[in-house]
Amino acid sequence: MSVATLHYIHDPLCGWCYAAQPLVGAVLAQLGGRLALRLHGGGLFGEPRRIDDALAQHIMHSDERIAQLSGQPFGEAYRQGLLAQDGTVLYSLPPIAAVLAAESLDAAMAYPMLVAIQNAHYQRGLRVAEPTVLGELAEEIGLDGVRFALAWARADGHAVFEHVQASRRLLDEAGGQGFPTLLLETAGRRMLLPHHHYYGKPDAFVQALSAQLPALH
């Protein structure tokens, strides 16, 4: 039985959240029986944002730093394709709605859906704001395509807007510094988890988090 909750305030199109992917994955793999994961999509790109040269250069510079620190791969289809293509639009709400849709069908599939979206964006250069792409990703992780499409349609609107607003309120209340922010909740108390020094060191992050569980419980 879970004795604590890991709150993960993230955005599917946040490069530093992609850097944190191995950390969260290692926590689930090694501490999943003791921790429940709750995802909070923050809406980094709350409105559609077309990539121009300045934004592309900013993103590529950040990606280089992320790759150095975390070891996370960035595919050629992303760097030379998606970022370089005229008309590429970044929009966080459709992929956040996809995570909510996956969660509504099977709570255990929420994080796999987020990972699939991140990998599709940063490795495969797919346009993850498009419903057809999100539907294909859902099927790739084993969800029923028709049920997912219906769940996504329900989430993509007022529900995802309310979710993003709640995530931002949580971020403010916790004193987080943007995405990603990780909070450990035990016995009704929440504490910020420092994670920046653990990029590329998932096992060390698991050990540090594990040490907090008995101290707080």
C-alpha cells in the first residue's frame, strides 16, 4: 500500500521535464509500491505558439544542456525536422488532455502516456498537439483507440483548462520554480524535492527520495 504521494508538476513540452523522465521512471520502478504518482500538467504553452528562428535557437541551446546533464536523446527528426519546419506549433493543452484521457481509462496508463508523448516529440519529431498523433500513441501503449478518442474529446476543453489552472495553483502554493516541480506528500504534508542535482543519476535520486519516506511517515 502506498504510504506517500509524489506530485509531479510538469509539461509534456518542457525539455527539463524530459530530462527528469529517467528520475521519475526510476522512482516508479523501485518505489512504486510505496508511492502513488499524481501528474499535474502545467500548460507551458497554454496557447498555440508557432516556432520562429529565435524560439528554435533558444530551444536547441536548452536541449544541448539537457542532453549533457541527463543523457536523454534528441532525435534528428526532432532537431532537423520538427524544430526546423516552418509552421511547427507548440501547444501543451492537447497532450495534457491526452494524459488525462489515458488516466480516465486506466490510472496506471497516465505516466506511460506522458512518456510516450515526450519520446514522440523529442525523439521522433512528431506533432504531439495533433489528435491523430495522440491517438496513435495511445494505441502504441495498449489503450483502445476508440475509447481513448472519446476520453480525449471529453478532456480537451473545459476539463484540461481547469486541470492546468489547478496545477498552477499547486505550483504557487508549493513555492515551485516552474517545470518540473516534484512534491512529496506524506501524512497530509508536502515538501519540495530538490532534483536538479540528480539529472543523469536516477538511482541516486531514488535513494534520496527513499530516505525521506520513513523520516516523514
